[in-house]
Amino acid sequence: MDTFMASPSTIERKWYVVDAEGQTLGRMASQIASVLRGKNKPTFTPFIDAGDYVIVVNAEKVKVTGKKLDQKVYRTHSDYVGGLKETTLREKMAKKPEQVIEHAVKGMLPKGPLGNQMYKKLFVYAGPDHKHAAQKPEELKF
């Protein structure tokens, strides 16, 4: 009895669509990260990118609990003196709601080249339309 180890040639990838309308940000992001890693498959192998493609629509309608809209802060630094920029979740949702979901999911993926490869299979759109209809994505419910 040998343990099955997936290889890049044996992986079958599917396309899924997730509707973010009314879903809680963190709970949805953890489920998406699990699908991107391939943990929902019986052929999961930790060191191989065995995950599926995920399309997220209606990112602007995701919800958060508590006072996170005003208290959650995203920080970026330009590497220059005084180059720290802070943005609240409310501001980020008004300008670029896609980045909120991308940031949440990326933090839940492995770090390094393997995580970068998994992250490239995530597509987030603010509205209800996406350009991946040719791939015939299935709806993914959580």
C-alpha cells in the first residue's frame, strides 16, 4: 500500500465562481484559500499546487462584523522616510473592493513560490460580471 502523491501531470483543475454578496470576509476567504490549495480534493499533496481556479464576483457587497470598517487598517510603505500610508477598510471598500478579498486570501496561503503560484489562480471582480464564461465555471457554495 503506497501513499498517493500528486504530480503536476496528474492534476485536474476546475473553475469555480463564488458570489461574495452578503458573505463574511474572513470566513469566505478561508474557504477560498482552501480550494486554491486543493485541500478540498482527495489528491491533496502539501508541496504541489493541486488547487482549482476561483472567481469571486460582487466583492463590493462583502460584509464584515463589528467595528472593522473603521478600525481595520491596511498599511503600505514606500521605503522612503515618512512613506507610511494607512487606509481603513471603509476607504478600501469604496475605492478598490477587490483588493480587500485578495489581501485576505493571500494571507491564508503558503508563503513563497508555491503560495504565489496558488494566488495566481484567484480572480476577483467588484461587480457581478466576469470574463471567464468560456471556462464554464461551477458555482461554489459555502
